[in-house]
Amino acid sequence: MQNYKAAGIIFYRYQFISSLKKTFLQVYLQYEYRLNKWSHFGGKRENYDKNSFETAIREMVEEIDVSCYNIVEFLKYNKLEKKYFSKSKMIVYYVDASKITDSKLIEANWFTIDCLPNNIRSHIIEQLEEIKEYDFVNYFNMCKIASY
């Protein structure tokens, strides 16, 4: 699909909360200080990008604040689900982060669906429609509250 303008990666995981006996879908977001907002990894296609996957990986490597060699290798050697959003001409790759053992990613900025930052809530929810079995439970006590 070469008619794309941007590509990105959404890391997600299912987190079991034993006290509630319930599993919640969580999404990894990064805080972009220069834009003063939360977002997933992604960005515009460059002329030298060979395909959308290369764009998504390049953007992640540029934006991530942890050593990501293991993550890039994982992404290269695993088949990822992806979806094309025609309105924005963006391709989004979905990564189940429960299969990644990089501890820095595991301890990173995870948000449950109900606690997504306002600036990205509708965007992420639209893009998560591709992930099966996610849970829109209203449970705020376990949410990560951004102090930005």
C-alpha cells in the first residue's frame, strides 16, 4: 500500500488486575514535550522510506526514549496486524506488547482505555477497533494519571 502519508505503531497489552478479577486493555503512549501532548509512535512518510513498515519503525526509533534494538528485532520477525485509515492516509501496526520482554517498555506509560489523555482519546479508540476483546470498563482508580 504505497498511497500512505504516515505510519505508526500502537503497542497494547492486556493487564489482569487480581483484586478486580478483570482484564483491562492498556495502550502504550509517549509524551511529546515539544508538542505538549501524548501520542503513539508514528509520523510522516519520508521519500527514502521503502514501505509503511519502514516508516513506522523509523518513527519509533526516533521517538522512543529507551534502547529499542530488541523491540525492533521483535517487530521485524513477527507478523503484525495493520490497518489503513483512508481519511488520514495512515497505516497503523498493532503490537501485542505482552510478547516483548524489554523491561523499559514493560514499565513505561500504559493507559487503560477510559484513562486515555483527552488529546488522543478519540484517535486511539478509532484505531483500537481492530483489536479484539478490548474492554471499555469505567475503572479510574487503577489508571495512570498524567501530571502534565
